[in-house]
Amino acid sequence: MNVLFIHDAFPAQFGRLGLELTRRNGWRCSFLVQSLSSCPTPSPEMLETLEVHRLPMAAEHRLSDGVPWPQIYGHFLEQCRTVHDALLAKPSLRPDLIVAHGGRGAPTLFLPEVVDCPIIIYCEYYFANSHRDISYRIDLPPAEPARFFPRCINAPTLATLVDCNAGYSATLWQKLSFPRRFQGKIEVHFDGIETELYHPGPAARQAGATAIPAGTRVVTFVSRGLESIRGFDLFMKVAQRIARARSDVIFVVAGGEEIHYGWDKLHTGSPSFKQWVLSQDSYDLTRFVFLGRVLPKQLADLLRISDLHIYLTAPFVLSWSVLDAMASGCVVLAADVPPVREVIEPGLNGLLEPLFDVERLTETALLVLDDPAEFAPLGLTARRTIEEKYCLDTCIPPLSDFFERVATRDAAR
Amino acid sequence: MAQDPLHVLWVEPNFPGRLGAVADWLVRRRGYRSWFYCHTADPRASWPQSVGSGLDVQIFGVGGVARESAVSWSRTLERSLCYSYGCWEVLEQRRPRPIDLIVGRSADLGSALFTPVYWPAAPVVNFLDYFYHAHRHDLAAEAPPETAPAYFHWRRSMVAINLLDLEQATLGWTPTHWQRDLFPAEYHDRFMVLHDGIDTRRFARSSWHASRCGPRLIAGRVIPDETRVVSFVARSLDRLRGFERFLTVANALLRARSDVLCVVVGDPIVRRGLDVDFHNRDYPAHLLARQSPADPDRLWFLGPVAPGVVAEVLAASDLHMAPSRPYPVARSVLEAMSAGCVVLASLTEPHREVVAPGQTGLLVDCQDPGTLARQALAVLADPAEYRPLGDAASALVRQHYAQDVCLPRLADKFTALAATNGEGP
């Protein structure tokens, strides 16, 4: 089968998947992307095996960050036109199936004008008017667009969802974020964690340039961007209390200062939520290592030396990092919110506490740090959870079946 | 707790637009208190009588791209959001309250999307007219091969405000099943299909249709009994409503019969953006420059006229023609039927829903002007033979599409909805 993947970046969500489908099924996998990622970069094997076509995207259309919210649908339409024109210019691609991703709508709206194959949408998320995602942190100062943005941000998603043949979400909670009327069109297929990369075991006790002495407890926090939706501010409060209680703990934070979701710049008036958080209290920064964004190999090494991984997301798309941490055998202390509950059963493969209860989170964290060995079974079970439900070998076959089913079923229509 | 009578916020880009007559009826006949928020308003002469007596009209401004005279296809939702934001701003300033129900109509422009930001507790009913399909319906099916891709991009992109409105709405509302079925199947159960009603008093079965007794008056001129009046009524004299088809047939009728008078009502300027070739142009002038009327004295263009004049024309009509492309049934078709006209319309799905061919009107394939002209001549040759169609049409409208039939049902629905406090129908 000939599958065309469409995504902003490569390898991102689909690179490894394409490689696996080529290896396992002998499929031809092509990619139409705006850019090659710098973190992580595509592996040589990916570049040799997969056809990657770059979109001739105008600079102003490359990123949606910075587009004023009323113009996001227009930005999406321009992306749709670019993808349409690119496919028109490449008749040799002739896909049997298109699989497209778009955090704010996959740019497939005009593709029925140029191809007649089925289209599958990666249904990442449907924003709510309130009570989850970017509308959840009402504890932060109000941001004016927050009242309007959620009422129009789903327009690209809806437009493509109506037209596509099928969709899939990585988790059940993500699928259930969509209006009920579309849920019958969406299957749940997780993409697959690279368990050969993320696994328990010894690793150098090093965090960036900082050597970590034996006997020092390592608490990790990982997020693509250090922002409120992922609870970076709450983590810092917990870390502050842990640091006061124990002198043998170091906090290693991986993540960039970019803000990907929500209104942190407006909440705080600062371009960096991290800097704003740090300015709110007198943190002993000698106890923290901020790595910035890290490559997968660095992340895997870091997670292997973690005594406690803290994950304090608001109800939003589950981060891969929490599953990477579980695959690495970490003891995970996470926010007790529905998307996390889907993967973590408290007391069995991790620990859950209320998101805003800093005292309770601190108490639980200190229990783990007091006696890591007692909690180690949680990490082992977490690893087993990933092996059984979320690793590539478990996830790729049903996902591949799904692609084949849709391609066969809808090609005949 | 909903109050009886209800306090309703109506939002539509223009007043009275489509919802104005409904709001007026509910104020006059059910005692509603209504605020009508709009960006523009027609001249006061066309406002319904309850304005100032239970129906308050409030204008809101728009900013950004909505102030531009032409908006590119990729910015149509942005324009809608400007309307919605403009409406919200004035709501915040004027603070009408309490509100039991919000009824909105975007009409492709947007407006009501942010009303729940101001008043989250009220259920929202969105009146939806049309859902674009890239290559089907209206003029799309006839788009020539050289049509610019942007035309189809635009059509595909236009779904956004409708989808957002539907997602926000407690209930979608559309006048006909054909219109409901244009929307994605996932939304069909979210719709109430109910016509917003014809004013059957204004468009009552005329004495001419009842007994072929005069006098007949059109725009102050007396029409002799022996004259056969052929009528065409549309908001705009455009291709969507098949004006060029009508003109071709009208010329054939004028040539074939010396007693025919063709009366055309509607704005000569094409107002709908759907016809990208003639949008904002004088389409009749374009046609007449290429095709002179067989007898200009017997082809009257009345322009956009008051409803009272439309009623006069329909009351005097011996044959009402509606050779429209597939598009929501023109209000004038139902008004003509209400008035007892013999209606000759295009054989399309939307017309099939309201006209039973051979019983309440005539439907023919309008792509062939010969067929249309032959059927028209047959009616004009023997009006008495076709009179039962007009009588049955009038009865049908009184029974199913009259304001006094449709709007009490609407009021019941609104009362039930308001009692749910926005928790769904």
C-alpha cells in the first residue's frame, strides 16, 4: 500500500510509524511536510527509507504560533491550499491512503479536488469552552481571548472531520474530547513508545554538564514547553517544598521556554512562563538543572536516573514524556486528571494526587524519596503497562490494520 | 426559570432579515419581549409593527476585515468572528436581561457565536439556511472546467461558521428537510425542521384567482381582464433564481401571445456572492444587452419593491415562474402559492418538497427552455384548466406553511427549550 503522511514536521508523530509500516508491511510511505525537525532530527534510516517531500510553504505560513486567534482558520486554509497545490504538482505520488495530522486541523480540506483516495485524520484534540485544556487554569489571571478563542478554534478540526473517511486518536480521553456525534468515526490507536530506547537500567549520573553524586535523589520534570497547562508553576512549588525538606534532592527539568498552548504570555505579561514563575518566589536555583529541550537519547538517559518523575498536566492531551518515563521504569507522581487516569492506576503503576494540592503532592513525593525501594515496584509495573499496551510492537499491528481497513473499505466507494 | 412570555435575544446581520418577521409575530401574538441585535437595518418603512412595542432593535458595529468591501475566501471566518465580536461588545454595553433564549442566524456572515460569552445560561437556537457543497447545488454543478480552484476552495471553506454555530447551538433550526439534509449526517438529529411561516393574510388567495374577477392592479396600473400576467419574483434577479431562464421564456411567451404581460420583481444587482461572475453587477442589463426583449412595453421591471407590491403582483398573476437552480425554496414561491398562483417551477429537490407536481403546481426540467415555454403556454392557453393547482397550492400553504400554523409550534418549542436552561432539546 502507498500511504501519504501529511504533517507540519518530520519525523514528529509519523516518522517512526512510517518506518515501521515500511519495515513490517513493505508499504511505500511518503511524507509531505513543512520542515525537518531539529529535535529530534530524522534518523539516517528514516531519510533512506521514506520519501520526504517538502512543502513550498511561505515563511509566514510555516508556523501558526503568533497568528492572531481570529485568523487561525485563514491560516489553516492557506495551509490547505499549499498542500492541495503540492499534490497537484506531484501526480506520481498517487496515494492509496492519506493520513494527516494537524493540532489545529489537518490541512486536507481541499484534497478531494486532487485525489480520490480515503483520508484519515489524526484526531489529536477538540478544545472545550471550559473545564479542561487551555480553559482549565482559572487560578491564573484572566486573559481576554480565553472567552472567545475556544468557541472558534475548532473550526479547522470540524471542517476536516466532516469530510474525512475516518479518524483516530491516541487515547480514549482524546477521542472523547470530540463531539459525541463524531466519536463513531474515530478509533483509538496509540502510536507506540520506543521501548528499546526508553527502558530501565543504569545510566551515567549526569544532567547536562552537572554530575549527580551517588546518593542524591533525582526528581525529573519534562515538558516540551515549560508552561501552565503542564503545571510547571505547580511543579516548582512542590519542588520548593521538597528542597526545604530534603537537602539530598536535585531537580532536573527538561523543556523549552516556548509557550505552545494557552495564555501564559497574557496571564503573566512575560514572554517566558518559566522566567515569570522563577520571579514569583526565591528558589534556590543551585538545586535545579534546567536542560532546555533535549534529544530523545538524552531524555532516555535522564529518565533512567530519575527517582521520581513528576507530571502535573491540566486535563489535556497526554504527553509522550509521561509514557516515556513509565517505559523507563520511573516512579511517576502525576496529577489526578482523566487523561492521566487512563494510563496510571494509582498505587499500581504510579501515584496520583490532586493537581492543585501542592501540600499533598509534596507529602507523597517525600514518601517516595524517603524510601525509593519501597516504591520501585510501581516503576516496574509502569514498564509492564507500556510493554503490554503502549509499545510499538503492541500498537503498530492494529494501527496498520486500521489503515488497511479504511483504505480497502473506502477505496471501493 | 424561564418566564412566560419569553425574553428572547435575536441576532442576525441585518434587520428585519429572516428572523425579524418571526420575532414580530411572537411579540404581537405571544407577548414576547425581544431584543434584535443586527449590524445593518433596512429602512424603517420595512420594519415590522412591533418595533418599539416589545421589539427593540439594536445596531452593533463591526471591525477588522468585516469593514472591507471584499473579503478573500480565506478570511470569511475571520469576518464572521468580527461580526460576533461586534455583537458581543454591544451586548456587554447594553446588557439586556434577563434572556430566556438566544436565536441567531449567521447568514454566512456570523453574529451570534459569542452571545453565550455574555449570557451563558440561555439555550441557543441557530437558524441555518444553507450548507455549501463543493460541486453540488446552486451554481456549482454548472461551473465550467476553467473555473478557478479558488472558487471550490471558497465553497469548502464556507462550512466553518455553520459548523461552529451548530456545535454551539442547543438546537439547529432550518425551514425545510432539503436544507437539513445538506448538512453532514452527524448533525441531522440536531435540527428542528420548521418553516418560519408565510404571512397568509398579506398573501391571501386573491379574488382574481377565486373568480377571475378584477380589478387587478400592479404598481398603480390597472390590468385588463384579458391580459395574461406572468410573474417572476426574486430578491435578486440572478442566475441562482434562474432569471436568464425566465427571460428566455418570457421572450418566447411575448412573441407567442400578444396578451401576455411579464412582471419582474427584484433587485437587478446580484447580491449573493455565490455568483462570482456577476456579483454586485446588474445582471438583467447584461442579459438585455445581448437579448432584446420581444416587447419592452410588456416586460415590466418593478425593481425591489415593498411586500405589499409583491402581494399585488402575485394576486394578479396567471402564471408564476420559479426556474431556480437547486437552492432553498424562495419565499416568493410559497407566497405565490399562498396567493393561489399557478406555479411553474424547476424540477429540483427543494421544489419537490413543497410542490406536488400536477397537484399544487408544475415542475419541469428548466435546463430545456423549450419545455419550460411549452408548459407556460399551455397554462396561459387555458387558465381555468390549471386553476385547481393554484387553489390546492393556497390550501397547502394555509395548512402547512402559514405563520399562524408554524409559529405557534415554534413558540411551544421555545418554551420547552427555555425550560431546559440550555441543557439540550
